[in-house]
Amino acid sequence: MNNVARMFERSRPILIIDDCIIYRTATRGMLLKLGFRAEKILLAKDAVTALDIVKHKPVQLVLCDYNLGDKKNGHQLLDEMVNCQMLSADCVIIIITGDSSASVVRGFSELRSDGYLVKPLNYVTFKERLPKFSRKKRLLANMLITFAKGDFTDTIAKAEEGIINATQLSYGAQFLKAKALIQLNKCDEAKNILINIQGKPVRAEVQIEFARLEFKQTQYKSCLATLSPFENDPIHCTEVLLLSAQCYLAQQELSLALEKMTESVKISPKNIENYIFSSHIAMAMFDVKSAYAILDMALSQSRYSYRETLLLHQMVAQLNLNVIQFTHDDGKSALFARFVERYKHWRSYYSRKDYKPFELLLKARAHGIKGNISKCKALLNEYLQWQDDEHISSVYELIELAKVHAILHEIDKYQATISRVNACLAQGEPYKQQTLTLYLNHWQSKLEQIRSDVSRAKKRCFSYLKIREFEKAVKLIIPALELDSSDIGTAKLAIICLSKAWPMGWSKNSVTKVVIRCHEVLKNTPEVLTDDYRVASKLLTKQLQVKEVSYKLDQVI
């Protein structure tokens, strides 16, 4: 048996993933020539086949082509295999690619691959580089598996044994020991090890781990100083920028955090988690347009990967509504159309029982924003009556529920839902707890500011009505209605003002739409029984002479 084959276990299989039969056959031939057993060499022509194999076989070596055809590519495939823990911690991962650019190599390095080979392959290079790529994991196999299982005490024991018995294990064993000590909160011991193995020139992976330790100890300025020299490292820069952003976020320096993440996403556009983190930072800043744009890019980049989830689709739709609700662009109709496209899309790919609860809330808020309060309430009631013991509300769904309660001015229910959100956040990832808490604080402040602005507008409107300055009154009340379309007092004032004067340039059709909206808000409220409302409604019926409005107004007079 060839020395290369002896590095691996005879009983565990090897997987070749390539959509081209010529390359699959050629790679298999080279492995056979190196002494690997034919029955242990498994072949996959696409991601689906490869995933099925690794789910059922204890693969010890993966040779994966970068380009796997039209759908899931090699990066997305390995992302799923690695992050869903489908591969053993000691499995050697080697990329085979025709593109050896820094961005491609960096992308696979982030997935903890052990090396890459450039097509076309030749036997001499393959024979030389395979053992170099594989040696570290084969020597550290037991330690890596123990660490992955979370048995950090046993990892340390195995590492100490390896340090004593084999010089070639020394660096890798010490590095794993330091990482295990950090997990056990033995930070001073870990720090001493990392200092001793940092090397000359300094090893980037050691310094990054040292920075993680400083971050864990809330030494944020020291952490940033440790990371700074590696921000331009061609392989590790994305990881460095992410950790720097986390430092800035921990210090609530949100603009700097977003700046680092913007750079990270630009350098490594296939890293979906970085998009999601960036979007959360933008949310914490209440930069609704940026948050939406970033997460929409994440959704686009995630296509065909396991990261393209129903939740991601619905989070993007949620941010889509934020842009509509809190900006004053002319493109709102296009954004509403895009929102409708989004929920029609996920209906085609996901089961109704999974998408329906969150969708009901999203549609409820959309109708609330448009002033269709009856529809908003009906959709909310449908959500509250949804019976499915298997459904677990995500924190984003609970946030949407709180927003719908806020639109309907159901303050007690809003506060109760926010308490549920906070309880959920306390059990989740720290960055989500921090960013979403800041986001909700901004949201609450924004709502309070809007209601304060509307209240002032209503007072001024009343003053103008008293002195019969009807044009000024209507000019004030229409923007107030756009700010808070569910406020009963604003809707009533809009009816009264429109019966006295119309905004300049408005058509009968424009006024009719607003009247119908206000009717929706006022339906079944005591306001429709007041004399001033009755008089205004009768005047509008005569002015508009539109059957729908006349009918609707007659129903409440």
C-alpha cells in the first residue's frame, strides 16, 4: 500500500464530487494508483447525491469540485456539510477548482477546507499535495473528534499526550488545547499557550484566536488592536472584519460595526451569515432601507443553498414592510407589489402549515399600513385562532405580532408581546439580543414620535377649523393620516376636513379613496354617531356622488 493511502483508515470511504464524468474517473484512477481500495471510493455527480452519501457513510476524505452545474455549487454544498455537521471533525476536505483567485480560495478557507487543487489535475501534483493537505487532520484526528463532541477536558488530556509523544503534533495539539481551555473558561492558561505558539512570523490563526479570547473577556480595544494587522490578510480578512464588527457592536459603535461588515460582505459575497449579521446591525441603527437591501442580497445569494429558508424569505418581506411604513418615497406602490410577489413565491416552495402564521401577520400589517383596518383585524384574528401544536413562533414572528398590535393601538397586547420577544431574545444569540433590542427601542421611539406629531397636527387642524381656514386644515390632516392610518381621531378629522375643502390638485377619485379608508377605521366606533361626523358624511356623499362611498356612508349614518 502506498504511504499516502496508509494515512487514512481502510474501513472509511472517500468521496469524489464532480459533475464531469471525465474528472470523476480521472480522480478515482489517481486514488487507486495511490493504493486506495476501489470499493471505498464513492462518486457523486451532484450535490443531491453527495448529501445522501455523507448522511449515511462516515466519509474521511472529500474531493469536491467548485462548479457543480446550474444549481447548488461546491461552496454551498460544503457550507451545508460543514455547518450541519454532516462530516466528522477529522474529515479532510480538498477543493478542486478551475478558479484559484483569492476570493474563491478565501471562500473555501472560511469553510475550514484543508487545501485546493487547480484543474486540470495531474498525478504528480496530486500525489505530492494530498498528504500535505491531509497530514494535520490525520495526526490530530482523535483530538478533533473529542473537541467537536464538546468534551474539552478529554481534548486537553489527548493534546498533552500528543505534545509529549510526537514533535510533529506539537503546534496543532497546543492550539487545540488552548481552544479547549477557552471553552472551559481557563483563559489565562489559554493565553499563555497562544503567546508561546504565535510563531515568527506571527501565525494569523493564533492571533485571531487570541483576539477571540480578548473579546470573550470584554477587552474590546485590545481585541481590535490584535486584529488590525490582519485586516488585509488575503485568507483571514473576512474572519478578522467580522470579529472587529462584533467588537464595535459590543461597544454600541454601530456605524463602525456596519462599516466593517460592509467591507467583509464585499470581500466574501458568498457568506450568507455575514449578510444577516450586517442586516441586524442596520436594524439596530433603524436604517430600514439598508437593512432591507442587505437581507435581500442574502436571499439572492442563498438561492439553491440550505440557507435559503422560509424564515429568510419572510424576514425580507418583514423589512420590505418597514421601508413602506417608515419612508416617504414615491415608490411605495412598487414595494407593495414586491411584497405580494414575495408571499406568492414562498407559497410555491413551502408548506401552508409552515408559511401561514407569519404570512397572516405580514399581510395584517400591510393592510394596516394601507389603512384597511377591518382587514388588518380580520387577519390578526385568523392568526390568533391558528391551531397548530407543532408551530413554534420565531422571535421575528413575535416582533411582527407586536407591530400589528401597535398599528391597531392595542397597547396592552403590544406590551405583552414585547415581553414575549424579550424572553425569546434572552435565550438566543447575543448579537441578535443586542441588535433586535436596539431595533425595538428605535421602533418604540419612532411610534411615539409619530403619535406625538399626529397629536400636534390634530390640535392645529382643530384650530384652523375653528377659524374656517379649511385649506390649511386639510393640508395638515392628510399627512397625519398617512403617518398613522389607524388613528380614529385622525380619520374623523379627515372626513370633516374633506367635507370643507380638498387638497390642491386632488381628483374626486383621490378623495373617494381616502374617505373609504377613513370609513374602515371608524366603522363600529362611537365616532360615527356624532353630529359633526354625520353632517360631514352627508356633505361628502353629495360632493362625490360615487355609489360605493354613498353606500358605505349610509351604512354608518
